[in-house]
Amino acid sequence: MRANILVGQSGGPTAAINATLAGVYKAASERKDINIVYGMRYGIKGFIDSKYIDLSSYIKNDFDIELLKRTPSSFLGSCRYRLKDFNTDDSDYKIIFNKLNELNIKYVLYIGGNDSMDTIKKLSNYAELIQSDIRFIGVPKTIDNDLVMTDHTPGYGSAAKYISSTMKEIIRDSKVYDIKSATVVEIMGRNAGWLTAAAALAEDDDCSGTDMIYLPEKVFDTDKFLARANELISSRHNIVIAVSEGIKTADNKYVCDGLSGAGQADCFGHTMLCGTALALSDKITSELGVKSRGIVLSTLQRCASHIASLTDINESFCAGMKAVDFAAEGKTGVMVIFSRISNSPYHITISTENINLIANAEKTVPNDWINDDGTIDNIQVSQYISPLITGELAPYMVNGIVRHLVIEK
Amino acid sequence: MRANILVGQSGGPTAAINATLAGVYKAASERKDINIVYGMRYGIKGFIDSKYIDLSSYIKNDFDIELLKRTPSSFLGSCRYRLKDFNTDDSDYKIIFNKLNELNIKYVLYIGGNDSMDTIKKLSNYAELIQSDIRFIGVPKTIDNDLVMTDHTPGYGSAAKYISSTMKEIIRDSKVYDIKSATVVEIMGRNAGWLTAAAALAEDDDCSGTDMIYLPEKVFDTDKFLARANELISSRHNIVIAVSEGIKTADNKYVCDGLSGAGQADCFGHTMLCGTALALSDKITSELGVKSRGIVLSTLQRCASHIASLTDINESFCAGMKAVDFAAEGKTGVMVIFSRISNSPYHITISTENINLIANAEKTVPNDWINDDGTIDNIQVSQYISPLITGELAPYMVNGIVRHLVIEK
């Protein structure tokens, strides 16, 4: 009897998570040993609440696959839901496994970031405990690029491409007047500066680049920041600065602490950050007397499918396809990983790693990529990021506007 | 003897102002009666300070022309400088006309918005006064679309395209979780809501559209806003709202008044606005108890050449070419205008109108496009905007990042 497969999406939206879903669907629907491809609505939480669909009703042909690759956010919907430790409360697990058995599901693929890998870890460990043969595979997805054991994560390349191209456009914009000015751009990244590091790639034959870049991996020194800004403004007039939302001063406080809207916690206990760029921009104006503007890239950096990286989308798609193969081969309790075999020419392999080594760990930018003054080493960063942002996937445009594949409007 | 031509760019950056410059250069360099094409650095203020270049040193071939079309901001640099009334102080005028005569310049083209047209108006009126035969032509450019006597302005279509596509991506992103949420997006527009109106175009077969849109043309009622948001959130869960930065309450105060960073005035006396989206987002959270996020499109909406409208770029280029012809034909004291002959198929003609009727006037969104509750009539707005955002001009990408033509890095 042919088995069914269940796929879910979890955590924050990206421009690439649907390419992975497209890869899963493509591979699963072509396999003779797989029957129905179910999709969880709103992640594992939605599945617990009996929200799931038969994906063949929504992805009908290869054109839909291509459209899905160009659709940002999470086609199936997402959740931020932490399963309890099954040793203390296994009620969710009983519901999940009952449903999986009812639906004859043998493979569960979960596309997500750090928190989502915790879900796969717990479900695969529980399956082992109850001797279920259902297989659980994690497929990485996060713009944050902070998962361990993989060279990089699907979604990161597209966000990095958006950031580097947008920084170039912002830098061009900032040079328009012959007066001194500063622009501070706030980029996502609570503990890991991978996204902010992409601002380094704006430097090129046609662009002086981002003048100052600050990652959360190093303590932020406001006085040194202002001194450096002052020095640069006196020679270059217009400076552009990129900062991670998560930069903290020596007293372990976020730079944005105390500002309106900051400090709310989500259900994983992560503090919502906002206002870092505005706080620093205000400081530049008040301390240096220079016109300054704060720009927050906000969700635009994770949903800008119209400028996705072809490399990222292709890799995300392949990660989804390979995940199906790995599950069918009998793997469980693993996450799909990328290994960079060569940088020039760029070449990666796709394999798997034990989920217990991955869940809840966090990969930050290496210390030796960051200079003593907190700025970054452009060369090392560029070598790492450049291949990941290569190539474009032209969006499908209808009447001048991007077109997406959706379950409901 | 062949005459020379001088072209300048003024006011805020756009994605299309360099396409107009490219058109001016192309037409001027092909005319037998024109010799050198000079460019003012940093507008009329830079010219007064003897900052100008010979454009042939920087635009060497048709490839450079194409690259210039894809470069945002202002290639020549810009200024915000108001010439004094020459009846009270003609010192600037004397400097300018001396330099024009020295350089054998017979034609001056100035690409800009409202304030820039004031410059052309004064210079052409002064030329008449002193019986100079130097001709002055304004070429419109503003994302704000607020110039009178022209159907629309170069730069508006590209900004509107960015806004409508970005709104679609934001709406998709906002629907990812199965929890109630609101997103408030702040769009440029001090007195005119043309840019914010473009958020209406997100509604399509694949998108429920922007749920609430507020323009500065109507008084903003915070209570009604919250009541409407509350009503929509109860049925749709996730709502996305677009607001102009310039919306004001009945007491004539900006919604963002009192927030950090707001209230600084530029040299034209325009108040700098920021914080409208954050203020309203905070209100939704505090009054309705709903998770909310504020997003400010900031300068991204005016510099995103990577998603420029082909129609806008082509029209901007033609406006530049035609401006040269109009000057050569003997016109002066006029601005190039677009007249929409037909909407479907879309067809415009390019002609000129008396600058005295245009400078310092402001065109806002017609009252009958705005409903009594302050929201807008999607159908009328879409019919007007849709042709202006049609078509894409693929950016030139190098190593995955946009490439620009620049005078200096």
C-alpha cells in the first residue's frame, strides 16, 4: 500500500520557503510509493487542530510549481508553537500520531528554522520511544542563516540579495545632496549578524559601499560609533550605516531599549526589537548636528520575492526534493544540510545531519570575520555571501504587479 | 556657431529622473545645432558655485545610456535651493547668466518637481526682463505626482509600481500566522495621496488587497479608523493598512506629531514627517489589543530602480528628448507635460505648458476618488494608475547585485 506524506511550514516567512514546498511536492508527486501529499495549514499547531489540505488540489501543474517558487511568505501558513517535553506532557504527541496514523502518513517533512527543528527533534524522538516507523525530516529555512551544521540556509541568499541591492540603491539615494548627512539602516538579526553582513556587498566599482556595519556578535560602543561616524562624515559628507536590530551595549541592553514598541515578547520568549536605526539616527543628529535618517528594512527583506536569488530558490527547491528522497530511503530525525565543496566555482552537496545536534543551537558570524572595532571584514564576508545571491528568478508580472500562488486571497 | 546646452536635476531622488537625463543627452548629442551638453552638479546651487561637467566624459555610448536609465537617485546630484525674487535680490541671477553666457549656453533644462519649476519660472521671467535669448524649460520629475497641468509625472509610475508590488508581498507576509494582526504601512506624500493610492492596486485574483487606505486629502479620524480596523480584524484576522505620512486629524495636527524625529523642517519649510505608521500601529495594539507592526517604506519607494516601470522609464526618457526639441524650436518658460489621450489602449501625447501656471501649484487626488469615510475608490484609482506601472525594465545585475552609472563612487 502506498504511503502518504505530510509537509508543513513553520517560523517566519521567507522568499524561498515555498520553493522548498514546491520541491517536496514535485518529488513526492512523482514517486510511485507515495500517494497523497498533505500540507499542514499553519504548521504543527494547525495540524493538531485538524487543519490540513491535499496539495494536489492547489498545485495542479508545473506552471503552479513555478508560480509557487515566486511566492513569498508561507503558502501553507505558519506557526510559532513549541511542543512540550513529552516526558511531562504527551497530549499533543498523542493527537499528532493518531492523526498521522489515521491519514496513513509515513513521512513528515517540516520546513523551518531553529524552533521548527526543535519540533522535528521532539517528534522523531517520540516516534522512537513509541516505536513508530513514521519518519521525520527537517528542511532548513531561515533568512537568519543561524542553523548549525549547514553551510547556509535556504532563504538567506534571497534576503541577502535584497539587502545588498537595496543598500546600493539607498547609498545612491543618500548621495543626492551636497550636504552632510547620515543614513542608518536597520536589518533583521537578533543574535546573528548574517543578514547585516550582506550590506558589505554594496561596495563595488560603482559604489563606495556601506560605510559602517555593526553586528550583534560584538558589544556595541555608542561613543566609538559616534566618533567613527563623525570622522567619516567630515571626509565623505554622506555616510550610510547598517546595524543589526539586535546590537547591544556593554550593559547587555539593546540599543533600542526604552523606545516605543520594543520589548514585547513573542511566544518563544524572543523580544521583538524595533527602533535601533531611529535611536542611532537621533543620536547622530543630536550629538553630531548632522541631518540623519533611520530606515528599517522590516519584513520587506524577507518577503521580496521579486528580487529573489536564483541560486537560493534552486537550492531551496532541491532541498525539498532531496528531503523526500531521504525520507523514502528510511532516514528520520535528521535535517537536510548544505556542504560547500568549493567556492569558485561554487558547488554544494546536499545531505543530512542528526537533528539533535541542530535544534536549539545557533550559528553566529565567526569572530575572525569581525574587526576589533566591531566593523566587519568585507573580504571574508563577500566570499561567503557572493555565490548565494547569484542569479535572478524573474517574477511573474501581471498588469505590472507581481503574481503569486495562494490557497485563499 | 553651435550652442551649448545645460541640464540640471533638482529636488528629491526618483527611479526615473536619470532616464530623463539620458533622453536629454541622447537628443542633444544627436543634434547638429548643439555642441556641448553640460550638466550642473547639485542643481542650480551647484551651478552658482561653478560645479558643472561635460556629460560626454561620463556618458560615452548607448550602453551608458541604458545603464543610466537603470540608475536611481540623481546622476548629477541635486539641491533644494530657492532662488530669491529677482526684484529684491538679483545677485544669484547675475552669477547664473554670466556663467551661461561664458559657456555659450542657449538652452537650460531643469528636471524636477514643484520647487524646481519655481526655479525655471524665475529664470525664464528674468531672461525676459533682461532680454536674454537663453531658453529655459522644465521637465517634470516627482514621485509625488503633484504637478498640475500634466496627466502624471515621470517617476510616479515606478514608485507606484514598487508600492503596489511591495504591498502585495507585505500582505502575503502578514497572512502567515493564524492569529489576529494588523500591519500599518507608511507611504510618502505630504499633501497629495497619489503614492498611497497605489496601494489599492494590490487587490487582485491572488490578493485580498490593502484593507484600509488613508490619504492626506481628507481629515483623519482616529476613532473611526480604530472602529473600522476592529471590525475588519474580527472577520479577516490579518489586516494591512496604508497611510500617507501626511495625514492630519481635525485639529490640523499630523498623526505623527510629537514623535521623535518628526517636525524638523527642510530649507523649503516643509516639515519632515515620520512615525505615522508607528503611532497608528501602537494605537491598534493599545486600544484593540491586537498585535501590530508599523512599516515605513521610506526612501526605498523612490530609489528602487530594480523594479522600475518600463512605461515610466520610457516616458521619462521621451520627456527628456522632447524637451531638447522644444528648446531648439524656441520655446522657453514652459514645462513638458503629458496628456492622456486614451486609457485603453493607453496613449499619451507630450507637449508644453506655461511654467507660470505650474510652479508652486499642487495637484491632489480628486475628491470624488475618495469615499466619505476617507478610504478610496479602488476602481477610479486603478484605472488611472494601472497603465503607468505597466512593463518591467530588467535591471543590469553583476554578481547578483544591481549595477549603476555613477560620476563618482
